[in-house]
Amino acid sequence: MVKQSAQGFDVIGDIHGCYDEFVLLTKELGYQWNTDIPLHSEGRKLVFLGDLTDRGKNSLAVIDTVSKLVSKKAAFYCPGNHCNKLYRFFKGNKVQITHGLETTVAEYSSLSNDKQALVREQFMKLYENAPLYLVLNKGKLVVAHAGIREKDIGKHSHHVKTFVLYGDITGEVHPNGSPVRRDWAQHYEGKATIVYGHTPVKSVRKVNNTYNIDTGVVFGGALTAFRYPQYETLSIPSSMPYIEEKFSTFS
């Protein structure tokens, strides 16, 4: 369990390399960019729920900013499935350069060898030091990339990792190739507030004290932050083309 900020948290959903929207959102939240990272004068801290990279235009800039924030203990981060795949790529594992990873790899490949080494080291350190999910405010707030069941909070098994990174998958796929997922939030009865992303929704989805804040910025939706303990959300419209079929049909 990590220490809470006395002044609250601003949880940001899946950025996916949309750096410009990220900068605008932090400024709207009251963070100042007096240096190369956003800091809040009232001590609020940013919380990132994974999928920093892939598909957007500036994945490496997002990595750099989040890494610096976390290293200075000015923010919290837990990984998403895209983070996991990028980590495996940097480790030299055989991964498919698809589903958005190709954009991050293209950025990375354009750098000099020295700069590549720095980016690789920076991201691997960020990933390796990150918890699978975040338990904040004495257990009252849990941040997990694709969500988490109440019974699994505090656990870190392979099954829990799969759920946190990919959601409640069935093993089946839709005709468009995306995995079929069960709507776990409909069955959540826990007291902790769960903030998650992973499955793009057209607007913030609140179900049983869970909040899906992945509003699909990389698919033309918006980048959203959940402000805690205010229980308010703030969104910045995307500059990316809108792709209707990428958004969840969960109601």
C-alpha cells in the first residue's frame, strides 16, 4: 500500500501516446509545467493507470514525463497490457509489432543508439518498480488498469495479473478480433472505489462504485481524469480521428 497525498489524486486514463491532450488535461487540473514535469501547488498527485503508449503520436514523450514524475515520487503508476507488451519488447522477447506497438517502435527506431538505450532503461525501470495495481487512501481507492474483483484486492497471482491487465476475458474473440470480456463491474459489491480503464467508453461509466475513465482519446474520444476525493471528472477532447467501432457497447 502506498502513502496517500494529503491533497488528493488525479487519476488519468489510458493516454496511448496522446501527449498534447495529456499536457492540456494536466493544465486544466491545475498542474504547472514550470519544469519538464507537471506539479500541483496544492500537493495533489497524478495517478496513471497504464497504457501510456501505442497508437498515438508521442508515446516516448509520455514515457519520459511519467518516468520523471514517478522517480521524483510526484506521481503513481501501474501498468496496462500495452505497457506489459512494450516491456517484453524491450527485454528482447518475441512479440508481435501490432495493435499500436508499431507506432511506439517506429518512434524508438528513429532515435540514435544512445537515445534508444536511455528510453529503454527509463521505461524498464518504471515498469519493474511499478505495483500491479495501486491501493490508495488506506484501501478506499484502488486503481487497476482493467479493473479488479473485490476478492482479489491484496493478491498478486498470475490469474489476478491477467484480470488486471486484460479484464475478465472469456478466451473468445469478436468478429473484429477484439477479446470478449465479461462485465465484471456489474457484479462488484466492494466498499473501495475502483478506477480503471482499458475498455474505451464514450463517457465515464459509473457502475457499483467503479469508474471506467478510458474515454478513448486515441480513438477520437477524450482523455479523462478522475479527481479524488472530489469524485469529479474532467475531460479534454481528442485531436485524433473518431472511430466508432472501438468503443464498448457496455451500457
